Amino acid sequence: MSLSDTLKWQWEGYNKYHKSRINLNVFLLICSIILMLVSIVMQGIGHKKEEIPTIPFTGVKNAVVRILLEQLYTFPKFVISGKWFFALRNQ
């Protein structure tokens, strides 16, 4: 079976053989967790290179709240607003 035939067979039969949403939900959950961990690691590396050090966490609750807020609100807002571009230009 050629590659194009295999892709066509998989595409046409996907709905037939994959009716459970659990597979997709688990996959998306795992992808989300991996992406968030990669993002946190990359931010940690970036924060170590900053001239002004970040304020240390005061506890576990403080760390979780600050990390989630930065990942879900502050960083996306920073990227969408375009302020990252001006930060790079001023280096």
C-alpha cells in the first residue's frame, strides 16, 4: 500500500474506528501539560538571564498562583500586545 493510499485509508476510516472522545481528550491533556512544562522551563532559563532578578516565591501556593497567572494571563497578554518586539529591539 502506498503512502497516499495509507493516508486516504486512515482519513476515511478514522471516524469509524475512533468514536471515543476519551482518546482525544487524554491526548490534548497530555499535550497541554507538556507545553506548559516546556514554557515554564524556558521562562526559568530566560529569567536567569535577566539583569533584575525575579522576586522569590514565598511558598507553594504563591508559586502555583504566580506561575499560572504568568502562563495563562501575563505572558499571553505580553505577546499579543506586541511588547515583546519592543523589548527585543531595546537590547
